[in-house]
Amino acid sequence: MQHLETLLAHYGWEGTTLVALLLAMWFVQLRYYLFVYGPVASYRNNRRPTVREAEPPVSVVVLFVVPAFLWVAGNFLVSAINEGEGSLANVYMATAYSLTPYIVIGPLVIVSTYVLTLNEAVIVHYLWAIALLWSAGLLCMSVREIHGYTVKETVKSSR
């Protein structure tokens, strides 16, 4: 508890890049689990077993790291042109923190697939959709808040 108080005294309730890195790594791990086992843990797609086994884990990591890097760099550069107020670290932290709903809801959905049947798969799909929409909403709101944009400027810079 003393360590937590020391961290809060030093950083306050602001986000840190270390926590953002841990969240991003947790997201990649969740995506890798979903790639290997599928969205429903007890259901295997028998049409593609060789493709799934032939794919190296690096391909799953690259599918997240490259778009995330391009998003952070592009968002920072567009904000620099449009006189945004955020720094590169702020854009990176906001991107990683906006994945939190997906990271929190993901394991709950995976555990629920052990209980739900395939007839109840619509519940699983809705939970995934909620997590993705919530993360996308947080990402848009974080761009607006970091750079001090209005809603119109946020939509213009996110194109």
C-alpha cells in the first residue's frame, strides 16, 4: 500500500506510459488468444486448422502494432499541423487506455463461452460489439480532449 501511495504522490492520477505499454501488451495477448483458440473457446474451426497452426505469433502482433503505430504517429502529426495541444506520449497513452473496455470485457466473454451454447452466440457477439464501440468512442473522445478540439475538428482530424 505504501508503494501505491508513493506512485500516486509522484504521478497523481495521471496516466503513465508504462501502464499504457502494459495495457497494449495485454491487448496483444488477448488478440493472440482469440486468434489461436477462436472467439468461442470450445469451438474449433475445422476448415482452417492448417492455416491457424502455420501462422506465427509475430503475425498477430504485427496486425496490432503497425496500425497502432501509424494511428499514434498520424494523429500526432495531424495535430501538429492543426495546432493540437497534445504530445506524442499523450496520444500514445490515450490510444492504449482506450483499449481498456476491450481488455476488460474480452476475458469475461471468453469465460462466458464455456457456459453459453452456440444458440446463445448472439450474446457473445453483442458483448464484443459493445467492447469495440466503447473503445472506439473512448478513442474519439480522447482525441478531442487531448488536442482541445471541437467535435467538428475531431472528425476532420480522424479522417
